Amino acid sequence: MLKDDILKALLEAGDYCSGQALCERFHVTRTAVWKAVARLRDEGYTIEARQNRGYRLQNTEYLLSQASLDEAFAAQNFLKRWVFLQQTDSTNLEVKRAAAAGDWGPTLFVAEEQTAGRGRRGRNWSSPPGSGIWMSLLLRPKLRPERASVLTLVTALAVTDGIREATGLEAAIKWPNDVVVKGKKVAGILTEMSTDMDRIEFVVIGIGINVNTESFPEEIQSVATSLAIEQGKRAARTPIIAAIWKHFAAYERLFEATGSFAALKERYETLLANRNREVRVLDPDGEYTGTAIGITEEGELLVLRDDQSLTAVRSGEVSVR
Ligand code: BTN
């Protein structure tokens, strides 16, 4: 599409591009260039236009693009492929389609906007353009299906460390896989898996991060926040994405080499927001309270119940009181 070509040209130029040069390069009229620029502005890009100089993209550090991802991932060797999409239904669905088409991965899809973003428990996941990181990884791990949930913990570690490194915010993990800042959720993870008999065919690791969201509806203000709200200024998304996959690659290598979560347990516990806090476990067989004291090597939450018995919690929602 012309607007994508023009965006790429403006990004590459990093300076003014004359309207005439764009017309000649893409063999289109001035009006077509002008219309494409107007569409880019509608998508949230700030494009300055000056007589005799042309068009220039502003605030480029806040933009996501194929070019910014190419630069961020040039020196790594974990991801085999990465794809930026201006808009898609859901990056988790992108991964499933790529897997069905034979993509071997690890492949990352990053979208500016999702029209059908999904959260856990079938919930909607609001994914407007410009304000977040919506991305999914296609992975084909050599793991037994019952161990796949550990990958969600590995992801929570990587997202938390990535956010900490790129922003300096004290992000923490709310077991099992929410990332919080000062107790409020900034990121969620949706892991899905396709199995064939007793082996994993592929895993989809979907990550949603509220980066530059300026405000939340009143009913969720007490539980949701964004990196921009917490640090009082907008954050550039590409360095956060790069930091997350750098940490993920390192943790995943360790997990694969040792075949166990043991080597990562200590780091996870250090980052655990619920640790030594009173938690309420919403067990399907009945709610109870206790103190979260850590996790097991299988990634279960260890809860010391009020009656002094120790329970390893596998599923069920845990809420910090
Ligand atoms: C949660 O409910 O906490 C998990 C939210 C996961 C959202 C991400 S955004 C990228 C990927 N695509 C989706 O449709 N969902 C995940």
C-alpha cells in the first residue's frame, strides 16, 4: 500500500522528503501522496509538512515499524523472523495461521492495532493503535504438553525484566503471569498450545502491555495502569520489545539446557509481587486465605494456609488482599 511505502521512506530518511521525490519514487501523483500522508496522520503518526522541504515524520522514537524491529533484532540470534503489522485481528491468530502454513519459528508478530485482541478466560483485550505492545511468538519447544505452562512463567520473567531494564520501573510478577507496577496490572500473557498426540506441535505466547495508555475507565482504574502513567512520561516501545526477547532467549536457553524451572525459580521469587503477602485463593472447591511463600519447581504457588498447612496452587485465581 502506498501509505506503508511512504511511511517506510520517511522512517528511512529520518528527515524531510520532498513531495516530488515521493511522487517519482512511487510513480504516483501529488494528490495520492497527500492522501496517503492524511491516512498516516489518521493512524496517529505526526507528520510535519513544510513548503519547499516536504514531509517529515516526528517523534520517531515512539513509533513501531518493520524498520525499527529490524534494527532492534539485527544482532540477536533467537528469533528467526519478525513481522510488523499495522493492523490485525489478533497476533495470537497470526501465529496460528503461520504455524498452519508451516512456519517453524521462533517467529514474532507485532501489531500496532488488534481488532479482536483476546485476554485470558475469553475476555476482550482492548488493543488500540499507538498506545501498547501487542505481540505473539510462535515457538515449537521440545517439551511434554503438561510442562508447557512453565513457558508462561518464563515469559512473565522476561516481560518483567524487559520492562525493568527499558524503563527503570519496579515491575513485578503477580503469579502466575500478570505483570504489575505498584500492584496494578500493566501487562498480561495469553499462552495457547496445539498438541499432536502427546507432543507439542506449537505454542503461541501472546503478550499485551499497556505502554502509553493515558487513562483507564473508572471501573478498572484501581487495578490497571500503564508504563506512561507510572513513569509520568511516554515510553518508546521498540527498546522494551527488544529487552523482553533478549531476556526471554536467555531464560529459555537456561530452561531448555537444564530441563527444569529450578534455575529460574530464585529470580521469579525475587520478582514475585505476592511473596510474603496475604493471598486469597479462589479455589473451585472453596475459597481460602494464606501467605504466599514462593513457588515450586513446577511453577505452582506455595501458600501457607492460615491453618499452617502448605498448599501448592496450580490453577485458580489468586488475589492479593
Ligand atoms: C490477559 O488476559 O491478561 C492476557 C492478555 C493477552 C493479550 C495479548 S495482546 C497480544 C496477543 N494477542 C491477543 O489477542 N492476545 C494477546
